[in-house]
Amino acid sequence: AKEQGGGGRLEIYAAHMHAKVVNRLELQTELRQALADNAFTLEYQPVVDLETSQVTAVEALVRWRRGDELVQPEEFIGPAEESGLITPLGEWILREACERVAMWRASDWDIGLSVNLSVKQILSPRFVETVAGALEETGLPGRVLTMEVDEEVLLENPGEAVERLAELRRLGVRLAIDDFGMGYASLAHLRELRVDAIKIDPSFIRDLGQDGTVTLLTHTIIRLGQDLGMDVVAEGIERSDQLEQLRSMGCGHGQGFLVARPMVAEGVEALVGGGAEVAL
Ligand code: C2E
Ligand code: MG
Ligand code: MG
Ligand code: MG
């Protein structure tokens, strides 16, 4: 009876694993179809200059329109990476965002664009070509585009990824380290790769002013960025005390629900309709 019980558990476990794999495969098939059906859509979250409250850039954030549901990237970026779909999806995201921002710039608004990259995209052979093509076809100058990479990108494939990113920089594109401070070797990466901006991880901003060590670390990251001539962006600003503290620490830019939520393109236009400033 004992053995039987064990076998039963094993069977249940195997069935569970099987279901998981099947779900994963179904999801990947669905994602592929979604790309063909043009079911992905972009939201844009404003980034503001903390001194002037001007919206200086937007970060493109992808969503999936699945029936009435708007699926968030946390649920599908991983599977898209595993299946390789992230490469064509990433191309679509880049193209779509560049077109939108080129339109805004054509109406005399000096706005920048940030786009997230995953490591799979960077290592795909046509990557640099694709970015160059998107810039050329939309007429955007490279300096308007910032590519955001997580630190893991550099951890997993240092030589190759660093070389690709250096090629991007030669196009004039700016590089930002996303979620800065959470990786294992944040400082070492700043040596290997020229970066233009660091985005302080929201976990620091959350405890700002409430945890002495976190407050000190945040201040140190801001000064480090300034000393290295990099732009520093604080992510996840939700409270006005965080905003005030970041301002007093001289943090250059900020992003977060307090400033503005991610929104559809028309929302961004409405927000900045009366001038590129938000009320802060
Ligand atoms: P991320 O690049 O760090 O993007 C910031 C995330 O924080 C966004 O979540 C945004 O909605 C959220 N956020 C912004 N302000 C606040 C705030 O004040 N409070 C809180 N709690 N959250 C805030 P989202 O859109 O769900 O994206 C999650 C992650 O998915 C992104 O993190 C990025 O790593 C990835 N991602 C999103 N879009 C793309 C894309 O187009 N390509 C790739 N490769 N990855 C993407
Ligand atoms: Mg980002
Ligand atoms: Mg990210
Ligand atoms: Mg981030």
C-alpha cells in the first residue's frame, strides 16, 4: 500500500508537469497567433524631469489584448523569450514605438523614447540591423532612443551582449541599465559597458525615507550616476514624500504612478496637451 501511494503521488506529479508543459506550449502557440493578429498593443509611461516636471520621454510597455483581457508583460515575456517569439515581437514593439514618437516629434514635441530589451533579442543575429532600420525608416535620430537592459543580460552572456550593445551605441542610441541595484555586480557592469542612464530599482524607492540604509544607498547611486556623467531615473514613485526626497537628492528623472501611469498613446497626448508639464 505504501508503494502504491508513492507511485500515485508520482503519477499525479507527472500529470501536473505534463499539464504545465502543455499549457506552456499552448501559450506559445497563442502568442504566435497574437502577433499575426496584431493583438499586441503598447502603453507609454511618461518619464519626467524632476526639476521642471516636464515629460522628457516615454517608456514603451507591451500588453496583449486577449479577448476583453489586457494581459501584462510579466505573464508572457518569459514564454515569448523561451519560444524565440521575443525577436519578432521585439521588432514590432520597436517599430510601433518609433513610429509613434516620430509622429509626436514631427508635431514639434521634443520627446524621447525608452524601449526594453531582453537578452534573446540582443543575441539574435539581425538585432543591430533591425534597430538601425527602425531609426532610418522613422527618421528618428539615435540619441532620441534609449534601450533598457536588465543587469542579467550582462551576467548571462557578457562578451557577446556587451559587443552588441556597443554597436548600438555607435548608432547614437542611448543605453540604460534597468532595475539598477538588484543585480549581483552592478558596479562592475558600469566598467565594462558605457551606459548613459541608470534606472534605480523600485524596491529602493519604496523604502526611501523609511529605511536608513536604503535611503543612503539611493543617495549614493544618484551621486555615483552624476559623477559618472549618467542620467539617473528613479522608478516606482508612488508617494509625494518619495518625490520630495528624490528631488532634494538631486535625482534627474522619475517615473511612477504618482507622476503618471502607463497609458495609451492618446492618453499621453491628452496629458501633455496643454504643454509637456505634469502637475507635481
Ligand atoms: P520595467 O522595464 O522595469 O518596467 C516598469 C514596470 O513598473 C512596468 O510594469 C510599469 O507599469 C511598472 N510601474 C511603473 N510605475 C510604477 C509604480 O509607481 N508602482 C508600481 N508598483 N509599478 C510601477 P509592466 O508594464 O507590467 O512591465 C513589467 C516588465 O515587463 C518591465 O519592467 C519589463 O522588464 C518587461 N517589459 C514590458 N514591456 C516590455 C517590452 O516591450 N519588451 C521587453 N523585452 N520587456 C518588456
Ligand atoms: Mg524598463
Ligand atoms: Mg526591465
Ligand atoms: Mg525597471
